[in-house]
Amino acid sequence: MMAKRDVTKGEAPPLTSSLLVVGRDFVAGSLGGMTAVVAGHPFDTVKVLVQNGTRFRNSSEAFRHMLKEEGVRGLYRGIGAPLASVAIVNSTFFAVNGQAQKLLHNKEKDGELLPLHKVALAGAVAGGVISVIITPRDLVKSKLQVQERKPPSPSSPLHPLHHQTTYYRGSWDCVRKLYAQAGMRGLYSGLFVTMIRDVPGDMAYFFTYEYVKRTLMKELEKKEGVKPERPPAWVVVTSGGLAGMSFWASIFPLDAIKTRLQAAPVGTYVSAWHCAKQIYAQQGWRAFYRGFSATILRTFPTSGVNFYVFETVRQLLTPWVDGLQQKV
């Protein structure tokens, strides 16, 4: 018969212990995500503008136009939705990945690192869960990023390929109008393509992070003769930066479809496949890689900082969490 767990010797019950660990990852993920959003949003605005039709020829042209017409403030257009949701999004993303890794790790030997194929599988689980949360956020963000401060003249050379017929005063106004037009279904426009983007993308994301980090740590151990107690900052930033680049490099055409689908007025496309066919028919295969340079430039520092803040806060909170587990 299985022995009962002894909670009188300073060990927290399993549920309490798990909640404390999830809470630690929630705080660390929230702070990491906020830092990444503020640092990377201008690049994201440029990416969305370039992906949305033929309005700009390249990332540089879009960037110069935004600075000239609206200044730095224009580059942060639409930041309200991601900034308001980043605590939930990033913390959920890292917490789900952490719990998935823990479940997959149960049959491994003590002290043995989780095999990389299981790291990738945990990333896929996190990507699937987070897709449901980020779809409405990205929809609102995209619509705000592509609209002008005022309706453009049809004769303007900057008149967008898909004329935005509804104008939004901000994130909540956008949510209200989208819901009025199509209900909850309207707020989840692009869910399917978001999911098929994020599941494989996040497999690559966490696989690359762990692979690069483990490789660099082995090299450090060979060089110094002693295994470092924890990864140095440059290892975490490098691993995180390359992880972000692997995400975008593996799924960028899907992101182009998602952006065009979500930025277009409601009813423009009947499905992601319809959107993809229209993009190809109008602009060819190169259209699926519009904005790629801005994205790659953005992703290394933002993803690197995201992982660095997450790992640093997590390490700072771990002794406190361990102490609470002993007291509960």
C-alpha cells in the first residue's frame, strides 16, 4: 500500500507546492513580458505595416514614414492591448511550458536534463494554449497599428490596399466595435492560423533555447574546468535571442497571413486559406516575407531580454518560494 505523504516535516502539500512554483513563474513571466513589449513594439508596428499590403516597399520606408508623420508615439500605436495583457500572456506561456516540462520529466532520472524532443513537445503545448489568449489581443493590436490618425484620401499614394472603413479611438473602442459587428467570433478572427503558427513556432523556440544554452554551458565547463552554478547573463541572452529568431524563421509566412487576415476589415476574407491565396495572387511568394528584416532585428534583443528577465526574477524568487514551502 502506498505510504501517505508526511507534511509534518517541513514539506508543503503537492498542490500548495505547485501553486507556489506557478506563482513564481507568473511573476517572472510578467516582468519579462513587459520589458520585451516596451522594447520591441516599435519594430512590431513596422512589421505589421509592411505585411499589410503594398503601402510600403520595405521596413525602412515604413519606419521613416511613421517617424515623420507621428513621431515616436506613432511607433507605439496599439501598445495598449499587448501591454494590458502581457502579464497574463507571458506568465501563462512560461508557466504552461514549465508545468508541461515537469509532467514530461517525471520518468527521467533525478538530475538528468529533459531530452530536447520533450522540450519541444512542452513548447508545442504552451503554444497551443497561448494561441487562444493572444488571438483577440493581436487582432486589436493589428487593426490599431495599420489605421491612419485620420481617414486617408483615396487619392493619397499611401492609401492602404485594404481601406480601413472603421476607425478606432483605442483598444477598448476597437474591442467594442468588433464585438458589435461579429460577436465573440469576430474577436477570434485568425485563431486557426495563430494556432498553426504558434505550435510549431514554440517548439522551435524552446528547443533552440535549451539546445544553445546547454551547448554554451558545456563549452564554459570545458574552458573553466568547473560547471558554472547558473548560466551567465550572456548565455541566457544569446540563447533567448537565437530562440526568438528560430521562432520567426520557422513560421514567418504564416504570420504574414495572420497579420493580413486580422488587419483587414471584417468580412474581407472567408478563411486563412482564402487570405493566403489572395496574397499570392496579388503579390507573389515574396509577400509572405515582407517585414522579415524588421522582425529579425527586433527579435534577438527582445527575446533575449525576455528570457534574461524571466530567468533572473525566477532565480531571485526561488529561495523565497522554497522558504514558503517549508513553512506551509
